[in-house]
Amino acid sequence: MGRGRACAASEGAEPVGMWRLVRTGARAPPAVAALAAAGAGPGPGGHGGTKGWYEWAAGSPPVHWAEGGLAALQEATGLPCWAAIAGGAALLRTAVTLPLAAQQGRLLAKLENLQPEIKELAQRLRYEVSVRGKQLGWSEKVARSHFARNMRRIVTELYIRDNCHPFKATLLPWVQVPMWVCVSLALRNCSVGALGSEVQEQFSSGGALWFTDLTAPDSTWILPVSLGLVNLLVVEIFASQTKMPVSRIQRLVTNFFRAVSVVMIPIAATVPSSMALYWLSSSLLGLSHNLLLRSPAFRRLCRIPRTPSHSDTPYRDMLAALASKYSFRKQHL
């Protein structure tokens, strides 16, 4: 792609693909400069100046890698811009996040299968602490402290034995969120002209259907509203996935993601359609992968252990759970 070549038309550079990378130190276009000025402040590493947080993030190496990956995909397939964006989302979701989601499913299944053993050990430990406390004259506070400390040790040993520490299940968002941000910024750069006017022109005519201009927000709000509905559906499906008692923290997390899904609608209506299209494509792939991971055949293929909450008819049960949940709410409105 010629990463080191300048992409400004005034310098007479020849086109090297749909996305051309800006030469290090090149002057930022007015659109990017305006965004940077809104968040202007000291640069990274203690350097002062006018370089804003957005300009710094948009020019970071991971974002340039995302730009290069998108360019390579479009040049290899010859797809139009909108199809390359959707195809890139599908490729990243399938090649990166789906294996991590399967690994997360294995860990969560192991954790669920551990719960009966943990409950039994907790009952036994509570009895032993109670007996020991009466012998040594422990107060209730001291007895609770001994129980909690020993219970933490026992549970940690079980996690190590079965190689299923809950923290490992958080690997998926630690990978998925930065990847999502980098691709979003790469598309933003393409849409606002940060990679040159020619790339911006290709994006302005590279859309389809009602979003023919990928550099402009979707004035019909079809992409933003679709994004919000898909994200809400993903949250509800995930919330209905477990039959174990839901803790207060889990309820708060679920409500947080519901709020994020709603807030993303007006945000998606103000960004270029290229970004909204990527977000919607990524969410649709996430929804399809979530449904795929509920399939008994696919779970066996991924070696996900069978659990007490496992069902041989997951899709029928999912629809029944959602229907029951929302019909219950409707009756109490």
C-alpha cells in the first residue's frame, strides 16, 4: 500500500488504494483539526501544544493498522466501500471474537458446574467454623472473618484445579472493545479526509441504498435505530441465557448495557454513515454468534461442557423466556 508515501493531492502522489495512510508529520485536514481543537491539551509523554486527544488517538499505530487492513481487504476483493466495511466487520468478528466467545463459553460452563460443589463446601465450612468458634469462644464477627477467608482460599483452589478463573472470561471485551474503537477511528479518518481528499471522495460515493454518502450521517436514522434495536436484543438474549440466580451487580451491568444501547442511537446519528454501518454490521454478527453459541451441536464442536442450564431446544426456550418476560411487564403497566 505504500504506507510511507504522502497522500495529499497537492504533492502529486499517485493513488495506492482506497485508504492511503498519511505521512508522518503531515498537516491535519481542517475537519480533524477542528475535532482535535475541541479536546486540545498536552500531548502524550508530557509534550505541550495544541495536539488534541482525538488527533492523537486517530493517528496512533493501531488505527493505522486498521486502515491498512481495510485497504488490503478492499483491494483484494474489489468490493465497494460499504461492502468492504461490512465484510471487514464479519471477518474480525469471525476470526477474532468468535473463538474468544467460545473460550468464554467454556469458562462460564465450568464455573456453573462448580456451583454445587462450592455450595456443598460452603455448608461444610460454615459448620466447621461454627464448631471451632464455640470451642475457642469466637465472636460472630471473628467467625465470619474466618469463614470468608477460608472460603476464598477454597474457591481459588477450585478455580485453579479446573482452570476456570472468572477473570479469564473477561478477555473477550478486553480484545473486542479496543478493536472496535480502532476500526471506528480508521473509518472516521477516511470519512473526514484525514487520509486525503481522494479517499474521502470514494467514501462519499461508496455507499448503497439510502446511505449513498458514507461520509455523512444517516439522516433517515435507519442505521442508528437498527443499531440500538440489535444491541438491545443482544443484551436481552444474554440476560436470559443463564438460569442461575442473578446478583445485584449482574443486574446493574445488564441495565448499564441497556442504557448504552439506547445512548448509541443518537451517537450513531451524528457520526459518518461508514461508522454507523460498521457498528451495525458488528452488532449483527455479534447477535448471530450469540445465537450460534447456543446451538447444542456448535457447543459440542467447541467442547463447551454441558451444564444444568443447558437445553436441547435453546431457541424455543429463548423465545419463550423473552415472550414471558415482556408479557409479564405488559400486564403490570
